[in-house]
Amino acid sequence: MRGSTDAREGGVIEATGLVKRYGARTAVAGIDFRVRPGVVTGFLGPNGAGKSTTMRMIVGLDAPTAGSVVVNGRRYRDHGAPLHEVGALLEARAAHRGRTARNHLRVLAATHGIPDRRVQEVIGLAGLTDVADKRVGGFSLGMGQRLGIAAALLGDPATLILDEPVNGLDPDGVRWVRTFVRALAAEGRTVLLSSHLMSEMAQTADHVIVLGRGRVLADTPIAELIAGGGSRVSVASPRGTELAALLRARGGTTAPDAGERFDVRGLDAAAVGELAAGAGIALHELTTVGSSLEEVYMSMTADEVEYRSAEPTTAGSAA
């Protein structure tokens, strides 16, 4: 990592039978997982799935009701110099609003025996040079995120835990986070990253852990998760309704009201093309489309959403 003296090998984050209850509500329901060094591990799940609670237990902010979670074989509080071992961004607005960014980082550094030169390094790494002496209370959400990332990097930790680090960042900032965390993993560090931006996670993560209502729904390489979602064939034809009926008769699945452009599942592109040719139906498009991470994720978590929005209605309809 730029500004580091050497590459760091991250420690394995390991949860075993991890449970967290708040009164009658179970936030985390006995989960097991391992986050390995050298890869970016995405942490996914709907609101209320238990992601943030799990991250808080990793860094000792919440105590498990049962089970355990350790980093490199030890609980966070048992590490002699935890900021040197684990860097975390869990709440971007945690800084004192009256302090400057530089002073906020200096205070954190002083409590962990980190030299002042490292403060200047992380200010540069996080893109805060131009605002380092401005008060945190005037920061935008995006600048607050950058400050939180700088704080997580202060101890040059071998393990990074970042909860929604791209929240509030502009496209350049989002790309910077993506490039940066991949570089950290390439050095052998452990990176656990949560985000609700599926398109960004698809470009950033190597492995994903998906939670739903406090349970692990998937723990797998991201490429395998996406491949498991299957594919569809995108078709366009001036006789689309007729072609869709023919494809359904041969075992394909399409929308019942398919128009000139529609998707087909259950038949590959070659079969669709042959059936269209046999019926003398012209095709304007015939493309195989793989599932996206968002599609697979939405299908996997469809029954795990804690707060479900009502279906939208057309503008002007009566309440």
C-alpha cells in the first residue's frame, strides 16, 4: 500500500456459532464463516440482515450472546495494539465535529503510539490534503467517508473492515475505493467490505458472504455465485408475440405479454434461432445474457427482506 513500509499479511476473520440477540429480537442467528487474506470479501444482505451487527462484534463494539468471532485467532480486545491489527470504518460521522480532520487523526494516532508522519500519509492516501485543516462538522458525507477510511488506515493494519465505504462518494471516489481495496488485498491483507451497490461489489469483490435475517445464505466466490444464476436469451422480432408463444410451446419461459422484445429462459440461443427460422420469423436480436450479481442477490434474498416497500402505482391513480 502506498505509504506503507512493507506489505502486511492479513489475519483470518473467523466466526463460529456467532449469535447476537437484543431482547426478543435475534440479529445474528448462529453463523459460521471465514474471511481469508489476499482477497476482497464482500458482505451482503438486506437491511436488518445482521451485517453491521456482525462487523461491530468483530471489532469488540458489541459482545456476542453466544459463539465467537476472532481475528488471527484472538478477540479484537485481546490484540495488544488493535489499531495496528484491524482498521475499521463502521460510522463515518464518528469524528468530533469541532475538530479538523488532521487533529482528529492526530488524537487517534496519539492514543495508539502512531507517529505524526503517518497522519500525513493517510491524509494523502484518502485524498484529504486540501481539507485536512477544515472542521469535520462542515464535511460532506463523501468527505466524512474519506476521513473514516483514513482513520481505519492509521495503524497500517493487516485487516480492514469497511461498512458501506462508498456511501456518499462521487464516481471518482467510488473508483478510488475499488482500486484501493483491491490493492490492499493484493498485498496479502484481509479486506471485508459491505455495500448495497451490487454493480460496484461485482467489480470489487472476489468472494461474497450473503446474510439474510441473521443467517448465512451464501459463502462463495463471486464468479460461482453469478454463474449459478444461469442465463437468459434476449430476443427482438417484429413477430415477437407469435415467436414467444412458439417458444413457450417448446418448453421455454417468456413473459405472457411478450411484445417485440422479450427474454427467454429454458432454451439456449441456438434453439431459439432454429425455431424462429423454421417458422419463417425474422429476428432482429438474439443475445445470450448472463445473470448479474444484482439479479442473483435479489432472487436469493427475496424472502429475507425485513422492511418491504409497497408496489409502485401509476401517477395520478386514486389512493
